[in-house]
Amino acid sequence: MPVNNKPLVVFAIPSLVGGGAERVVVNLANQFSCNGYGVHILLLSGDKSSPYASQIDDRVEIVSLRSKQKQYNIFLKMLLVFPLLCKLMKYFQRHKPALIFANLCAPQIILASSLSETNPPVVIIEHSVAFPPNSVKTIRNRVIHILMACSYPKARKFVGVSRGVMNDFLSRGYVFVDQVTYIYNPIITTQIRKAIENKIEPDFFKSPYFFEYGKIGGSEKFSPIAASV
């Protein structure tokens, strides 16, 4: 449903807990809002609290579906996806978005869009390669592999955050050549430029330091980096 006669653009993501993909969603949502679109950030499992809350434009609406996403095994998670699909279809029917950007939740969004009467177009944004090397052999990743192979070709477009990410999904056959592109993350924002101007205390550099910055998780691989120093 258009917001004040403006096309509605939806950024779907599991939650806005601090991370790189979440920051990118906030940056893009703010810019689309400034460009005159109605904007929703659709949270599949998280609540509306976020370390980025203060950075979200007042015109951007946050919608939380609050679906259960506990540490169940892959088969129980597949059963729990049905209530989520019902919530998504109801949301699509009510709001009739013009476009959906799916971040970290593309299979669920694409399936719900396909089943919905409104069938809104979906653009996938992928922030990393599909799987680490030799990890597809696990049962969990085999199931995810099948879901990606079945759902990703139905998306309107696929955007990787680098040429490497784009080529990884192409090489696995998840997407088609005419469907893909890559766009680097919009990380240089007004907030970053202001932070650069902050002065650092001179005593800070008296001792050698090694910095690693990011969300602690398997994909970041902090330990090998630290071990190499």
C-alpha cells in the first residue's frame, strides 16, 4: 500500500542487531526515504530495539513480525517457517509493497512473495559467499543449498556486495547471468565523515595496538587474523 501516495519499498532482514548487513539496511532505508519513497524495515524475528535506532530516519517505519528463531535443528526450523510465511503473506496483502530488498532471508521472502496474491518483486542483497569451502556437505547446508537453488532464480534481481560474492552465486547455479550485478556497500556516510574529524589522544599510540572490528561470528574469522599477527 503506498505511503502518502508514495511507492512503498521494504527492506526485509531477520533483525537489526548490530552488524554490517544491518548497518547497510539502515543506510539504504534512510536514503530511499530521502528520495521520496515510503520505507519499511521489516524484521522477521527481532524486536524494534537496535543499536542503530538513533540513526534511522523518522520517516522510516520499523515493522516486526517477531517470529520464533531459536537454536532449533534445521528440520524444526523448516516447520516453524510456515507461521512466518503466513505473517509475510498477510503483510504483503495489507501493504502491497512496490519492491522488497531481502537481506539474510531471501528464501523465506521469495517463497512468501510467490504465494501472495500481490506477488511483489524481490531483490536479493547478499553480503557474503554462500558457503565456506567444503561446508555444503553438512545436512544443514545441504538443505539451505536446495532452498537457495529453488528460490533465488525467482528473484527479480540479485545484488552482491562485491564481484567475488556475485561470481560465487553464479558458479553455484543459484542465479542467472542476466539477473545479477554487484554494488559495493554504502559505508561512507555522513556519520562516518563526522567520526573521522574526532581527535585521538596523543598517548593512545605510545604502545603498539592491533585492531579487529566487527560482530563476533563465524563468518568474520577473527582468530586466524589475530594468529597471523
